[in-house]
Amino acid sequence: MFWDVAGNATDANDAFLQIVGYSRQDLLQGKVHWDEMTPPEYRAVDAQSLEELRLTGTNRPYEKEYIRKDGRRVPVLIGCALLEGSQENGVAFVLDLTERREAEAERATRRGEAKRAEEQLLALQTELAHATRVTTLGELSASIAHEVGQPLGAIVTSGEACLRWLGQTTPQPEEVRACVELMIGEGRRASEIVLRVRSLTKGDAPQKTRLELNDVLNDCVTFWMFSPAGPFTSESSPNLNCTRATIKNTAPRKTTFRKNQNRIFVYNGNLIFTPRNLLPDLSACSPPSEASG
């Protein structure tokens, strides 16, 4: 496009005319004015460009908009230079930036959609993490109740057995002592469970220790015999030494493992006592009569 500082487009190729929506007849009739096609917000930029042209003869290309003949706006990139020996006339190149602006708008839309998708994903992840924490808390609570409930149940049943031994015509101090020792042991085991659960919640590394399998089996038998599902009711009490001797003869004393003791206790209890046909013969462990003590 050829232009003058008065705002006229004196000549232009078809590409420029197509950009601004004017015909060549309009150009020849002097109806194409670059200053009138410029929106008000870009006139200050044009003034700076003209000042730069007067000083240097050229200007740095810059972006602006033209108002087409039909009233629509078109984004353009324009660069100008004064004709040699003139301060009033010049030449300019004008590039249509419509496709680039549309591509930028599409990219911005996609970025907005991606951001919304990311926010939705983050919200779902937060909700899932909350649900996982709630589920984990419920499972942990159930596990704590189960693990701690076992020694507490053993303490209660041992205490009841202790009272029964003391209530007999001839008190049995050795049996009472055995019950009290069992209660102390179960109390310590409950305390250890609480400490291990606390260590688990703190994220400490699991610690595996060597344990005696025979002791775990004896604990399982003792707990089951005093439990409501066991063979002894509140009216009778087993001979603990007899029970331990039976297990002692069926499990080698030297068998050891590096495992979690509480889980070994639960697994062994489930495996040994659920199938009734695997139970040892407890006929020899019936409670002694009051006369014999």
C-alpha cells in the first residue's frame, strides 16, 4: 500500500483491498483512508509510528486493527517506510493476522478447557483421597478393635476363671496365679498392639522380630478355650498346663519365624480352630472337680 501522511491510501494491491473490503473503484475514487479505517484506540500508536518515520525513515512493524468497509474489524501487522526524498509519502506492507488470532483464540480455549479439566481432576483426586482416608480410617478402627479386643477378651475370661477358682470350697492358688499371669501377659500384649498401631500411623518402617511359633499356638488355644465359642462355659475352667502340654507335644519348640506376631496369632487361630475336625482331643482337659481341686 502507498500512503501519505494526510491519511490517504494512494495505491494498493488486490491483497490489501481484499483485507479491508474495498474495491479498486473505491480506491480510485479516493474513498480508502488508512486513518479513518484505524479504530480510535490505535491512533496514538499510529502517531508514534509517524514520528519514528520522520526521524529514521522507517518504523518497527507493529500490530493494529483496521475497520473494514462492512464494519468488521481485521487484525493486521503493518510496517512502513518513507519514500526516498519525501517526508509526506510512503509505502507499507500489511499482513492479515486473522488466522493467527483465530489460532491463538483456539489455543486459549483449549488451555481453558485443559485447566478446567485439570481442576476437575484435582477435585476428583481430592475427593478420592478423602474417601480413601475415610475407608482407611474405618479399616484401621476395625483392625484396632479386633486386635485389642482379643487380649481384652482373654483378660476378662481369665478374670472370671480366677474368681471361679477363688470361689471353690478349696481355693487353688496355683490356678489363680496362672490366671493372673495370663491377664498380665494379655495386658502387655494389648499395650504392644497400641504401640505398634501408633508406629504404623507415624509411618515408621515395619519391624519383624523372631518369635516362637509354639508360644503363639499356645496363646491361640488359651484364648479360644476361654472365648464364648470355646468348649468351656462359665461353669467350668480348663487346666491350662494340660492344654499347653498338648500343644507342646504337637509343635516343635525350635520352630521360629520372622513375622508380625499379632497377625500370626489371628491366622493360626482361624486355621486351627475353624475346622472342628482339626481340634485336639480335649477330653483329658476337663475341669477338675471341687473335691480334687
